[in-house]
Amino acid sequence: MPNQPLDTTTENPTDGPDRLDRLAIEAARAAVTPGVYVMRDERGTILYVGKARNLRKRLQSYFQKQRPHDPKTTLLLTRVSTFETTLTHTEKEALILESNLIKRHRPRFNVVLKDDKRYPSLRLNITDPYPRLTVVRKLKSDGALYFGPYASSGAVRQTLKFINKTFKLCKCRCETVKKRSRPCLNHQMGLCMGPCFQEVSPKAYSEVVKEVVAFLRGRTPALLRKIKKQMQAAALAQDYENAAKLRDKMFALEQTLEKQISVSTDFKDRDVVGIFVAEDLSVAALLRVRGGFLLGSRGFVFENALGAPEDQMGAFLRQYYESAVHVPGEILVNHLPVDHLLVEEALHDQRGRRVTIYTPQRGDKEKLVQLAVQNARQTALAHRSQQASNSALLMRLQQRLHLKRPPARIECFDNSHLAGSDPVSAMVVFENGQPRPDAYRRYKMGPSGKPDDYAHMAEVVRRRFDKDDQGRPWPDLLLVDGGKGQLNVTLAILADLQLDGGFDVAGIAKKDVDQGEQQDKVYLAGRTNPVAFGRDADLLLFLQRIRDEAHRWAITFQRQRRNRSALHSALDAIQGVGPKRKAQLFKHFGGLAGIANASLEELQRLPGITRPLAETILAAFSAETSTDDT
């Protein structure tokens, strides 16, 4: 029997008895089987997704008037207009369905993890004969090893720098190692084994790769013991040059080990999760312990997350480990989830081995849990402080620019093109003083043949605020990159759409150094001169930060379009080069420049590339180069 949705919505939620009484009646009709329930507001927006072993019992617990609720549940109940349920065979099926719905809809009152693609990780493609480490922000199931994610790009760069200096992996940017007639610069500096220049056996290289994997997995003590034995063996064999290299590697690893904190004596891998709840804010801190050493911590902030700390812990564990690259055998928590056995079963299926979740009561493990809670509390305090600072800044910005209200939501537009070709526009969104990347938008502009920033600004504003785009909230402040011209164009389009006066509009223009200007200028509607910020220079810096982010977003998109156009013009006209072969060429040579500079023999080495086809490819690139020179 497939899952059957039980739709309990009504045509007009305001008709009939009191709203909560109506919902209570509908909850009494729900099934007593496992399933998932979805709560919506009057507009149909999903507010909360939950699962239950007994749907009727769980739903009735919300709508019993005599039962007290915490503030977040009370706030939810003031907004719920309807709910619907989906029945499942088992509670485990409900767990999976709940997770999928949360990821798809990201309800406001659920514990929702941000996408980890924003955090950098290290990727090691072990299927390649000479794998190298690369920094990525999106994890794939491609057979490669991933390490991280790291809390910042600075942390991953520092780790990568140490590995490159100590282990000397290949650093070539091409997908596969190509032979060179001369050693690369990294090899000459002693930072690379040089498989592109000299013969390096895959077996010898794989031994270095194993050492890198051991280091990244926190197995530094065992790695030190192995290197020490190798150094002693090399010394006994009077291979003093190799012994000296091993000695230097050992010293570098020992210095790294001294910076790591030993937190347990059993040398096991475990994660420690502490949740701190304060009013409408919940924070989870996760400590990664590998081989008994604390490798790092991360904080996760959730606003208006519904449920007891035990429920929030369960939701966090399910979402975090669903996409984790490594699941330890032991997870310590300060609040044991009610469904921890289900979570353990799901993690067992993912890891292939047993995973235990429990709350220690004493000893070193209990101290680790308290350390995680302290980290969560500190993150909550820092978040509160940042919120207060952002709120004060927005209030001051409202006063300085004479806005209708504090600009809680700011949208900024910028245009980009290259001599009129491949024009694009981009929109970035800042909410409560912080960027919100999931709300960013990119727009392809119609071909104009020449630079026309006014026309592009008019087009993107009309497309953003036309009737087909009214699903998104209006901004409190619309910021456009440009001076009076771009500002007036924007105001004219908004007036044409009958939206003038609905929100504030401003333009920000770069300073004119030739005119002796000292800072960027901000223009407002109906005002000739730019705003003078005086002592509030930080407000101008805040607006510049938003403008620069829009510029970065637009430039990135324009560069992508330009690269795709270049790829299309160079390869798509060649008979015998389809999408798959084009991707193969681009992946192997790293781009158009690599293909254009490849030799006939290098092209023929690829599967399916015959000599006539290779000659045709080179001829096409040669003809394009001649055309560009003229």
C-alpha cells in the first residue's frame, strides 16, 4: 500500500468555528499510524514539518487549549491555518520522508542546516594514478575521498599549504599528469615529486597518498611512528639523504601534533554534539575528535526552531550526517534524541558499521559534552551580539538616508558585459545586515550589440518586479549600482509598474578620482547632491560591501557565459565533436587554451580521437586565432 496523503485543508480557513477548535476537530480524525504532518499558514506556506509514530496523538497535543506550550510552539499555533498528513508503513519511512520535505521546503520552524557547499573541503581523487588535493565546496559521490568541511577558507588553505610542503604531492592543475620536457617550478623548489617530468612509480606515490590520508584523518601519532621507523632503516642502510628528508617530515608533523589538544586516552574517533537553547535561538556545536585529539569545532545557529532540545538534537543529527563524508562509530550528545535508535539504524546503513549515540554521565566523555555545550553557548552570545550590532546599524542607516523603515531587506542590482557582449544582471540580497545567498538571482540580458547600462538596468528592474515575480517579498531598500542615471531609470520603471513609493530606492556610484572625490557617492530620489555621511562612514562602507557583492556576483556570471560562448564557437562547429567529446576535451586539457596548445599526439591519445579528427580540431583553433588577430 503506497503512502496516502490525507488532505485536511478547507476552502476557507476563517469560516466556521474558531480556528484552533477546527484544527483540533481535524486532528481527532487523523490516523493512528506512523506518518508525517505538514503545517501551513493562510497563504499555503509550509511552517513546520514533523513526523510521529501516532499522527493523531501528536497532532492533538498541539491543539489542546488546556496544555501549556513553549513560546515557539505558541508562535507557530498563531500562524497555522491548515495541516495535512502523509501516512507511512513504518516510523523509519516517516523519518526519511520528513528529512526530504525539510530539505525541499526549508520550513521556518524546523531545524534546517545550511547547505554545506558553502564550506570548503579537500578532495583527493584516489582513482587517479597520481592524485592531488583540490579545494571544493560541493561533495559528490564520485569515488574520491573528501576531508572536512573546514570552518573557513583560511583553515583549509593553511592545511593545504602544510601538506604541499611536507608530503610533496603533485600540484598540476590538469586532470591527468602530462609529461613535460622540463621540471615544473614546484619540483624545482622541492615541493613536488615531479611525476610530470620524471618517472615516479604509482606504488611509491600511493605510499605518500596513504600518509596524507592518515594525516587528514587525524592519525598523526601512528604516522609519526611509521616515519620514525623508515628514518631509522634509512640511516642503518647509510641512505643519509633520504633519512634527512624523513627527519624533516617527522619534525614538521611533531610541531603540528603539539598544536592539537589531546582530549581522551582511548584514541578513538568520535563526534561530540552539544545543543544550547535560549528563547527563540538554538545553537548546536559539534566537536570532531579523531584518534583522541580534538581537530576542530563548528557551530550551527537555528532561529525559531520548534521542539524540545531532544527533538532538535535528533533533527540536527539526521540532517548533518546525511551528507557527512565520515561518520564516526560514537556520537556523544547532551540531549539524547527520542528516536536515537532510528538515527543509529540510519547511520549504520550509511557507514556500514555500528554507530552508537548516547549521553555520558561522568568522566572525560562527560567533560567533552560540557565543552561542546560551552562552545554552543559562546556561539549563541556572539550571534546575539552580531544581531544587536546589525540592528543598530540598520536603524542608523534609516535615519541617515531618511528611509520609511529600517532596511531589514536590501536588494542590490549590478550589470556586467564585455564590450556589449554576453550582457548579464545580478541581484544580491542582504537580510538583517547579512548576505542571504539562497535569495540571489542572475538574469540574462537580451543582446544589444553595444554597452547600454541604462537599458539593462531598466530590463532587470522590470523583470524583478513584474507580476510574475511577486512571490518574493519586496525590499525595504532597493540599491542600484550607478549614479543619477541608473537611479532615475529605476524610478521610472517602478512608476510604470505602479510601485513607486512602496519602498526606498538609492543609487551608489564610484568616486571620480579625476574630480578629486574622496569617497563613493550615494544618491536618493528627489535629491540633487549625494548623501553626506560625515562621522557615519561605516554606513557607507556597509553599502559599498553590498555593491561589491553584487559586482562579484555579476562578474562571475558574465565570465561563465563568456566561457560557454567561447567553448561553443570553438568546438561546436566541428563535425564529430558532440557534447560528450567536447566535455572530454575540456576536462582533460583544462580549458580552451589547453586544447589550442595541445599537440597532435596529445589529442590522439584520447579515446575516440582519430588523427583526421585531431587535425580538424587543431585547424579550427588555428583559424579562430587568425580571425581574432585580424
